[in-house]
Amino acid sequence: MTPSQTIKLGTLRKRSEFLYVRDGDYAARGAIVIQTRDNPRVDDNPAIRYGVTATKRIGNAVTRNRAKRRLRAIARQLLPTLGRAGQDYVLIARDKTPTRDWDQLVADATRALHSLPGPGQSPAQHNTASCRTRSGASAPSRVT
């Protein structure tokens, strides 16, 4: 991809798309969980697709909507630069997402995106302790 091409952000809308991403890699940092998986429908113009979700455990509808608005803003801000073309991302709100300081929330999301394995890389090759696959295997932590 050349620098003149911009990566288009798309959205996940169907439940089946969210369930597909659920079986990929994920990273949890602070007040956010990010799941990712290769987009099965990559064509000549790969896009980054994302979805956001907040469960009832977060709070009432007002609180959940605030959390989802914040996650959408994070996605629009970070995914064009830190996301990988041809990947689908799901951002999941945690209990602290609606009330966390904005700069801390951005830092949490940035750390989570950096910790996800690259294309064709397993979590063990990536050397990240808290990035896990759905099989439950975690990468070994670095010992210095």
C-alpha cells in the first residue's frame, strides 16, 4: 500500500461479523478489550472494519451509550494509524470505560493495539504476555 492510499474505516454491523472476530486474537488493557481477526473479504482495496460493544454489566443505557461513543472516537482516532489493513477489530467496553480519563483511555487502546500480533505472527512469536488466542494459550513473558 502506498502512502497516497488511505485506509478506509468500515463498520461491523451483523452479529455474525462480531462472532467471527471473537475467535481471533485479543488484548485487554485497562478499560478496554480489543479483538482482531483477518477480514475474510479482502479485495484490492483492503479496509479496516471495526465494531464496538458494551454489555449490560457496564450499566444502564445512558452509561453504555457513553462508553460506545468513547470507543467509536478511539477507533476513528487510532485505527487509521495503528490498525492493519484487512483486519476487523471489535472494541469492548469494560466497567471503567465510561468514566476513565480520556488520555488514559487512549493510552490503554494504544497499548492494546501495539500488543496484538502482526499478520502471520502467533502470540508466541510476538512476545507479549497478555495477548491470547481463543485456545487460551498466552505468549511467554519477557524475562530481563
